[in-house]
Amino acid sequence: MPLQLDVFADDAAVAQAAARFIAAQSMAAIAARGRFKLAVSGGRTPWQMLRALSAANVDWTNVHLFQVDERVAPPGDPDRNLTHIRESLLAHVDMPPGNIHAMPVEANDLEAAAERYAQTLATIAGTPPVLDLVHLGLGPDGHTASLVPGDPVLDEDFRDVGLTQPYQGHRRMTLTYPVLDRARCVLFVVTGAEKVPALKLLLAGDRRIPAARVTGGRSLVMADVDAAGPASSL
């Protein structure tokens, strides 16, 4: 199924639109199934998105928040996605602590920790886990989540949570294709002119980049005009 592309004037407009979309999806999921299971990625525009989402009409008591990926780094480290998720969203909403599912990257045994996170997913989202919405980014190299070109985790077709080799200074824990592909909805948030080549490949379904190998339910891209480039005329 072709990706839906929505183009906005700038990153702030993308962040606002993405927040509105997630809020609407939360209402629909809670009405249909009693809870909203959301997984979020990191990035500068996503922190704006989460800050906007914190002001939206969301029933946070029935939201379960997961991480798409996380760097192996100490608590509070500025490289940690969780640090920014707390600052941009969790500090501003009344989400029950038990509904916040942080990736356990501080564990000594990371393989066992990844398996525990997969078990948490199954406990909350079923066996096999089905997330209501997964928010993803897109790197200039075509990576999404922490599924980076050439990493062995790209070939994981059984486990829902994996570990990467070092990338940009950190090993990472990441959701893998099996659980991403089961999501009811995937939302790519893409901003910046450096993303033009990767976004073109993503929209073309070119599986040479990791992001284009995410296949599943409804998938859409919200991009600014800088990232969309020629695609903005589609």
C-alpha cells in the first residue's frame, strides 16, 4: 500500500499536525478497545510534537507509552530519548507511572533486558503484541527506529525487541520489524532538507533503506516542505 504523504510549511506545523493526529487516534482506540498503545521515537521535531500532544485532549489514564528505541546510556543522559520524553511530555500530563514503559537499557544483561521488554509488550498489547500507533523518524541514511543500514538486527524476524551494534557512539535497544509491521498505524515524522533523498526512497518503497522495509497497516508520512522537496508536488 502506498504511503500517504502530508506536507506542511515547517517543522512546527508538522509537530502540531502529528500531535492532533495522535490525539485523534488515541480517542478512537480507547473507544474501541479501552486503551491506546503508543510507541514513540526520538528527534528534535518529535519533542515539539510531544509537547503539543501534552496539551491535547487525551485520556492519559488509558494510554500505555512505549519506546521505539533507546540508546544504551545512563539515566538522565541527554542522548537518551527517555530524558526528552520526560521533559516534553511526561512532566506535563497525568499518566499513571505503570503506563510508562521505558526500555531497560541500564541493565547489566542487555539481552535479557530486551526479552523482558518484549514480554512487557506482550502483557499490554497481546500475544503477539499489536500497537495502536508507532511513531517513527527517518535518518538521512534511511534508518528508522534503530534499524540502521548493515546492522544484523535488520534480519531479526522473530523477536520483537533487539539490540544493535554501536551506531553514532551507542549500542541501542530497538523494536524490530515483526512488531512494527503488526502496528495498526505507523506515522513517519520527517523534517529537514537533509532527508530529501531518504524520503524519496521511502515513498518509492525502495527496500535498500531500512525504513522502506516497514510494512503493515495504515502508514503515513508527515513532512515539511524542506524534507519533501520535489515530493511536495505529488
